[in-house]
Amino acid sequence: MLQDKTAVPAPEASATGVPAGATGPAPWVRAGGAVAGGVLMYLAFPPVGLWFLAPPGVALALLAVAGTRPRRAAWLGLLTGLGLLLPGLHWVSPIGTDAWLGLVVIESAFYAAWGAGVALAARLRLWPLWGAALWVAAEWARGQFPFGGFPWVRLAFSQGESAFTSYAALGGAPLVSFAVALCGGLLALVASRTVPGPGPGPGPHAAVPVRSVRWGRAALLPLAGALAVPAAAVAVPRYGDEGRNVTVGVIQGNVPGRGMHPLGDEPAVVLRNHTRMLHEMARAVRAGTTPRPDIVVLPENSTDIDPMRDAFARSEIDAAVKDIGVPVLVGAVVGVGENNRATRSLVWDPVTGPGAYYDKQQLVPFGEYTPMKDVVLALFDRAGLVGKQSVPGTRDGDLRLGPVTVGAINCYEVAFDGIVGATAATGASPLVVQTNNATYARTNLPPQQLAMSQLRAVEHNRAVVTSAITGISAYVTPEGSIAWRTGELVPAMNVLTVPVRTQQTVATRVGALPEWALILVGAGAVAAALRRRTAGMARTAEREGDQQVGDA
């Protein structure tokens, strides 16, 4: 039989590994891959904590959107966001199913934008790099908009103690997210070059296969890169002990209520829970069964009555602080003027009483204040539970407490790079996170927040001590390891010896510069892809115009 020498050769593969002009996987396959990618990323977060699933999750999401048009990629990116955030933000559901689902949809929109950007950037060489940079840009946007942002469930926060964690000391949480996403992008490139691609669609050459030997060789370099990204983290400088310690008492007093009414209906119960634990710690010190602390930390909302305006609350706290005999950091909500309040970390000295304080800067929308108040109150009765509107503080959280200057971080703020970084840059050590997670007890919020503290410890070379009203209270070493933790919904106390470190990491010194650099890289890739696309459309139009003239 004669061989047909006029056959058209197999189509050349594009940068994504899919032959140019290929139809790619069926839409339902892409949709399934997008959702599966989001779910794998969720499984990397506590309490499941399979951190190594984050890069394969990103890889599936990238394979789903690469090679599609931006509009379809946006829908696929939205599916990735839903796969990640529906379970990842389930802790919001005690407020209401509508609040949970509404937040998930809003936050998933940022992953839709990411998908559209990747669909454009994937047409360029080195597309795993651009996809990872765009992931950082999407997380940055989530941390800014709307209402001050909501940077929960960032890739970095799935890596509290993993092969990627050390990158935090070099470029903060954004660099950790980038490293995880880049590793995922390289795995996607491996997959695209290993699995034979489809033909270019209906026609005489639809069955032309991609030679697996050629693709196998082409996959070796990205595979080596995917392995090198986490391996290179061992080269990030580590910081040694400086020979100074402080002894910190931690109190977890618990609350009587649950859900939307955690403080209960009877006043002063929460206050008495925490002052009682202070008295118990003082008795244990006198009995010699507990070391004497240098300082003691109480959680956010450790008093349910304003001690600055109520004589009973003031006397109860003052008596307990005098009993333990050392400075105590009290978490209180205090009145500001006639109609406002502040969430305050208040230094209470056994001799001089209340003194210096830090007011929470990053407030929880719809929890501590109500955006678009008139409209929201008209639509949702629950919004009235906010009560008086909180006002943000205006200074960093460095507070002199006994022999050390601690860095006060208040609950929600631990998720925000700028708040934690600015406080660490003052030289404060250790970092102290006072938190009230009572509404979300035994959801996935407390373990997620603890993972954030782990990352912050490495990011800023600081021990992190968390005092939580219902748990999880914990001590995280500067290396990111959890040295002690409590259960939830139980009273607990401990006295811990904590290192005081003052040396700053590269991440502390450079602040947001790595994040902005990565955002610019991602934006530049999208701009280059759009320019190439526009130029290609112009050339096509010109060729069609020349052909019409020739036919005429």
C-alpha cells in the first residue's frame, strides 16, 4: 500500500502541553477538576491538616482553567473557590447558613478573577510562574475588599508546619502562598506533558497521539522544579536562641453560653470565670505546684463588663491581679464616648491598676461594627446584636508588660499581614494573641487560627502565646511548633517559659515588598497576554482582508 505523503503533521503543542487548537478535556471534566482542586486545598488546612495536598490541589485547578477562554475559566475558577471555601469557611454557619453561603460566594469571586487571568497568562511561556503570582494577587485582593478584606483560608495558612513554612521568614505569608502555588503549577506542567493530549477536534487528524516518550523527557525539568521548590526552603536563614526568657501565665476561663449568645444572659459570669482562674493560679504559685509567672495573659472579652466604667468589675479584676502579684494583660470591651466602644488589650498592674492599652485596629465587619448600617439593620435582625459600634485603634500593639514589651494581636488581626508585621517591627517579643472564638467553638475556625499563629512565629522569629476564651489557647515556638495547647470549652491555665527574641527576619524588615513584586509580575503577565492576543487578532483580520481583496 502506498503511504500518503501529503498528510499534515501532528499539531505542535502549546506552552500548556495541550496541542494548539485542541478542544481539551470535556467541560464536565474541567468542572470536576476545578472542584476537586478546591477540595484538595481545603484538606490541607487544619483540622484535617494534610498540607502536602495543597500543591496537587492548585495543579488540578490550573489544569481546569488553562487552555480555555477567559469567560469559561472564570466559571471554573469560581468552582475552585467553592470547593475550597464551602468547607473551609463552614465555621461561619453558626451565625446563619445565609451568612456562610453569602460569604463563600463573595470570596469565591476572587478565584473567578484568578481563573480568567490564568486563562490569558497560560498562553505565555513559564505560565506556572504567572499562575502562582496571580494566586498571590487574588489573595491580596481578598484581604482588601470588601469592608477591609477577609484573608481567611489563604494557601499560606495551610502550611503552619510544613516543608514550605520557612519561606515565611523570607517573604511572609505571600511568599509561602506563592511557593505552594508555583509547586502546584509545575505539577500541572508535568501532568500536561506526561498525559497524551487530545487531537485538535473533529477532522482527519483527531486521532493523532502525542508521543509519550517525548513528553516524558519534557516532564523531567518541571518535575525537578516541583521537588526543588519545597526543598529549597531549607536554605532560608534560621534564627537561634538569644538566651533570654520570660515566664508567661495563660488563662482560659470558658463561657456559659454557645453560638450567637456565648457570654450567657447572667452578667459577670465570664468575668468571674477568669478572675477565679487567676486566684487559682496564685494559690498554685504559693503552694509551689506552679512556677511564678512574670506576666499573665487573659483572652479577648475576659470580662463581660467594662472595668473602666463599672466599679464591681474593676474591683474584681484588681483583687485577682493583686493576688497573682504580676502585671496582667486583660481583654475587655470598653466604652468610647457615648455611643462607641473599643476592643482593648489593657495592662493591669498589681500596684498602679489599669494603665497602657492597645485597641484593636482590624475590626470584624458585622461583628464589631456594621457596614452600611441603615440598610443592613433593615434587612437582618441579627445585625442588631452588634450593639454599639466599635472604633479602631490607631497605634501598634507594643505594650510594656512587666519585664518585657509584648506584641498584642487581637483575635481577627492575626490573619492580616500588615497588623502583625507592624507590631513585630517595633521589636515587641513575644507576640500575644488574645482571642474570643466562643461563637465558633469546635468548628474549624480555632485550628485554622492556630495555624496562622504558627506561620506568624516563623515569619517574625517570635514566640506566639495565644489566650483564647474557650480554646484553643497555645504556645507556639519561634520555629512554628506547637509546644502546648488546650482543649476547647474547658477552663485551663498554664505557666510557660517562653523565649524572648528580638532579631528581625527578612520578612519583618521588607514588609509587603515581596507581595507587591509578585502582584506586579502577575499583572504584567496578563498585560503581555492581552497585548499578544490583540496583535494576533489584528494579524488575522489583516489576512482575511487581503484574502477578500485577492478573491475580488
